[in-house]
Amino acid sequence: MPERFKTVLLFGAPGAGKGTQGKILGKIPGFFHLACGDVFRSLDMTSELGKQFLSYSSRGELVPDELTVQMWRENMHAHTVLSLFKPKQDLLILDGIPRNVKQAEALKSSIDVLKVIHLRCTDESAMMLRMRRRALKENRMDDADERVIRHRFDVYHAETHPVLDFYPPATVANIDAMGSPAQVFQRVLEVVIPVQDAHFNRPPS
Ligand code: ADP
């Protein structure tokens, strides 16, 4: 079996700030951030997979597991071949996948999950506000419709939240997702720096 990617999962409800945190982290050498939703949104929307993505995401549904996992594998392979992701040097920060227990099972042979960062936000109205702002900024139609947003929360509670029980309890780090991006980022760093220290040899400075 090829070596599994050393991975930290960014986990949380829609609007909890996974993407914001992941993007900042991905700018730091030694971290490679991949957001499943971003990969889907970068597809050619006239392709078969692009059309499937649009039809599911516009209803607030998950894209079927097999398609999602296959797309994820191809994407990781491409990034690795191009040396954009260097598994021996980079900690993989995954965001938006696995999104249900079946996906977690499917990814088991490919990723070694060292930590799950659970961005917790008990204030759903605050998250909905973030999403409506994002809809305007990023032109995301799945963020614009109140009913679609509601449905995404329902899917999160029913399908995604149980993924937390898939991993050993000691792996899960609960982080308060309220506050400014910088404040939340500080909490995220407190979790990921020790993971990076423990699993990667730093080049001598
Ligand atoms: P958010 O975190 O705000 O829910 P994402 O950008 O992660 O948004 O995902 C947008 C949409 O892309 C999802 O609603 C879903 O339709 C699809 N999607 C993203 N990741 C997955 C996944 N792992 N499995 C199935 N569908 C996914």
C-alpha cells in the first residue's frame, strides 16, 4: 500500500469558516490545503461532472460519494505529480471531505488523519449571515437561497456530523469558530503546529 497522506481535516457546518482558515493555512510553507467544494466549483460546468455538481449543489445535496471520491483521488494525484503537493514535506489540510461516513471509509486507505479540527459555532444565524455575504461576494447560488442553506444544515447534521465519531475521540480538537478570522486562526495554529512538529522533519534553519 502506498504511504497514506498525513492529514488534518477541517470540519464544521456550512459557514463555520473552514474555507477561510484553510486558505490562510495553505499559504504557509509545509501545509497544502484542498477544499472539495473549490475543486467542484472549478470544473467545466458544461462537462458531465460539472452538470452533476450543479444539479446537486443547487439543491443543497451532496454529490454522490463515488463521483466525489474519484474526483478527489484524481485531483490529489494531479497535485502530487505536479509537485504542488509534496507528501513527504507537506501536511495535507482537507476541507469539505470526507462529508459522510462512507467517504471516510473510502478515504481510509489514502489518508492518515492526525487531527480533526472541528470548528464549532452554535449560532446558526451567524453562520447563515456569513453565507449570505459570501453569496454576494463569490456569486455562489447555493448560498443565496434560504431554503437551500437550511437544507445544507440538515444534511450536515444528518450525514456529516456523524463523521466525528468515525475518528478516535483524542483526534478531534474542538475549536470555537466565533471571532475574527485572525482570532480563530490563532486557535487553529495551536492545534496544527504540534502536529507538523511531530510528523515532519524541519530543514535546519
Ligand atoms: P460549504 O462548506 O459551505 O457547505 P462547500 O464549498 O464545501 O460548501 O461545498 C459546496 C457544495 O459542493 C456542497 O453543498 C455539495 O453539493 C458539494 N460538495 C462539496 N464537497 C463534497 C463532498 N465531499 N461530497 C459530496 N458533495 C460535496
